[in-house]
Amino acid sequence: MERESEPTLSYLPRFDGLRAVAIMGVLIEHFVPSGFLRSLSPGGAGVTLFFVLSGFLITRILISYRGVSIRIAARQFYWRRFLRLSPPLYLAITFAVLFGFGSIRRYWWVHALYLTNFQIAMAGQWLGSGDHFWSLCTEEQFYLLWVFIVLLTSQESLFIYILISFFVTLIFRSYVYFSNDSSLITVLLPGNLASMAAGALLITAFMSESYKWIWMAAASKRWLIATATVFLLVSFSIRFMEMPRAIFYPFIASAFSACLVAAAANGNADPWLDWLSWKPVRYVGRISYGIYVYHMFLPPLVSTIPSLQWVGNGGLIGSVALIGLSVGIAHLSWIFIESPILRYKNRFPLARSASAAMLNPANPS
């Protein structure tokens, strides 16, 4: 992995492992028709874990830019985000338009402008193709908001905005549940802001002497086991109770994900977590963005190829084949598209404050 000039933010290898876990949850949700894992709604848990990771890492990056001109910091941040996120997305949209998958030709510009979640919310129904882009759009909208909140506020004030974010999600989801609005409007940023705020809270607490206890608690095995237990109980109950899913599930899933992130950031040897650093697992995590972007277009694609139609007909073997194809295509995208484009991410000189090294929870392993 390319290293940046000092001061630098350390690479946290277990985070790639967590991305691998998150994307496998999404693939199981979308490709496995039934079974124990499928019953736990692993896709929702995987997306929540992605959100918490994003909140942690994006806030970490932005705090490292403090003290730098906001114009330079914003330009640098958005340039690097564009190079990382947009090429695979635009390639997938172009491919889907050429093959005419679902409603993609009608809504291609919505996806390209990162407005998929708005379109779904306004329609009150899924669009039929490219629906999974909603989470990418939610994250992108979070970036637009969070850059200026982090760069223009003090460390102590940032805690207030994080707390407000939790209340925004609670109030928004409660309103949706008790009103007649479609539950699909929870794909909007307010419905998921708490998950990204949970990640932001972790790194902000790590940097604060007054709130360091939050980080220490989240990183402890006691809290990891406790939040995992509650998460599993709620995951089972949402099949029978609507309110936990509608209002409280994002908070419980975010708490569990935050404990996973804090524990993974610790560089100490731990047999329960060391497998997250295994090279194959890390590589799946590294290409997880491509897997997410491309995977939902594979079922309609294989249905057009007579020799591969069995893949999309359901069953365990077909599900495994779709997962393998998703990883394979993302691998090719990483090698031939994403990695070459990322060579241009340092076109603008890297600017970080002298305190950037303080944002490293653990030494790279």
C-alpha cells in the first residue's frame, strides 16, 4: 500500500478485514436465498459496519487536516474521494446502461449524481436497478456535510455535533415509524447519520483526554461481547417486532460495529482478531468497494448467457458462483482501473497538520 509523506496516518490492516466481513454480509443478503445467516439480515449489518468505518476514517482524515487552509484541505479531500469512488461507479452505470438492465437507462443520471437514495425516497419504492447505490450516495452526502463540520469546529464542539447526529437519526426514524411515510425514506442521510457518527465518536474520543474512556470501553472485549449479544437478540426479534427494526436496529448495529472497529484498531496480537489481517481477507476488503458496486448487476448479466443461466437460478452452488464472480470482477477492476487511477491521488501536495501522527490508535502491523 502506498505510504504518504510524514506526518502520516498509519495503515490499519484489520480494517480491510472488517471491510471483507461487511461485504460478505451484503453478498449473503443478496445472493443466498435462505438459511441461518440470511435470517440475521447480514446485508443491513454489513452496510452499517461500512458506515461506522467511514465515519471513523473520514473524521480521522479530516482532523489531520486541521490547521491547513480549508480550501486546500477540501480540495485535497474531495479529489482523493472522487478518484477512489467515482470510476467504478461510473463504469458500472455505463455497463448497465449498455445492457439495459432494469430501469437503469431511466435513472442513470440520478445514480451518477449520487442521488439514488433521494429518488428511492421520493418514489417510495425500489427503482429496479442500481438500488444498492443508495448507501454510496448516503456516504457521499455525509462527506459533503462532515468536511466543514470537522474543519470549522473545535475538538470539544465536535462532540456536540456527533450527539446531535444521534438525535437526528432517532427523531427521523421515530417520525417515519409513527407516520404514514414510506419506510424507504430511511435511505436518506438522516436515517443513517448515527452510524457514521458512531465511527466519528470513536476517533474523537481517542483524541480527547476527557472522553478517552469511550474509546477504552469500546475497545474492550467486555463491551464487544455485550453489544454482539444484544445485536444478535435484536436481529432475531426484528422478524417478529417491527419497532426494533425501524427505530433501534441502526443504533444497536452501530454500537456493535463501533466496538468491532475499536478492537480492530488495536494493534496488539489477539487470536480473535488476527485473522482479519490475513492477506486474502485483507485483499477482499481492499476491493470491497468494487464488489459492492458491481455485484447486483451480475444476476441479470448471467441470465443473458445460456451457459451461465444456472448461476442465477438460486441454490447454494449458484450463490457461491455469484459471490466468486463478484470478487473476480472486482479484482480485475482493482488491477486495471482503480489502482492505475489512484496513482493520481497525490496530484495536489499532501497537507496535514503536525499532530496527524497522534491519530494513530496503533502501530501498523
